[in-house]
Amino acid sequence: MVFQQLSGKVAESIHTKFLTLFDEGAYPTPEQLVQLDVETLRSKGLSRPKASYLLDLSAKFLDGTIEPEKFDAMSDDEVREAITKVKGFGVWSADMFLIFTLHRPDVWPTLDNGVQRAYARLMGREELIKPKELAPLGDRYRPYRSLAAITLWRSLDAEIPITN
């Protein structure tokens, strides 16, 4: 969540400062995080909304709304449904969670700007590919659409020329 809608360097700086709130810079447990307030989190560079989202996430873990021990048995859609119950977490956040935390192999993040830009470049287009148009374009990469998305992101990072 800290990294959403921020450049990598800025997000990394905020993330590092955030972790200083906890022993040896370890990731906090929900119990530790929920004890903090928005202003403490803001003092480490988090925006007010992101601070409140982190606190809501912790509360959802503690009240049983989010049950991570069940994620492995859940479908991608079921995980999306659970994750989007947290304030500030939408489909994009759920897709990133599925790809980078749960390592699900077949997630096609059509709402992601980077995937939209890279696929437009692949098609030789200037304008972004809209999510509705992008959705069926991912079918050719099943059952490894997550890998396709990661490759598209990396093509932007390294400015690797890609062709169809």
C-alpha cells in the first residue's frame, strides 16, 4: 500500500521510515499497527488516507474479515472480494496482492497503467489501451498472465524494445 501511486524512490523512502516504527525495522503485526494513530503514520511520510487504510487493514485482520490462512484455498476472485472489503483497496490493489504476495500465476491487471502503456507500445499505439480492450488481449498468455504483466512492466523499466 505504501508504494501505491508513488515513484519508486519516494515510496522506498517512506517505507523505510515507516519500518523504523517497529523493532529492528521488521514488518508490524496487525496488533502492533492498530495501536498507532494516523498522525504517527503521517510523521513517517504516509498520506492521511494511506495511514487510515493501513489501520483499517489491520482492523480487518483482527476482526476476521481478512483471513490470510484461507487465501491458498481461495480462487483469485474470492481473494479480490476479500481484499476489496478493506478501505482503500480496490481491484488494482487486489491484483497486485495476488501477483506479488500470493504469487498467483494467472492475474491480468487490466487497470494497471504500466500494463496499459506497455501493451499500447507493443501494439505500436500512442494512446493507452483501455481496460475493456486489454482484458481479452491477455487471453493469449493464459495461464501465465502474471508473467506477461511483469514482462510488460520490465519492458518499460529497462526501455526494452518489444514487438508483437
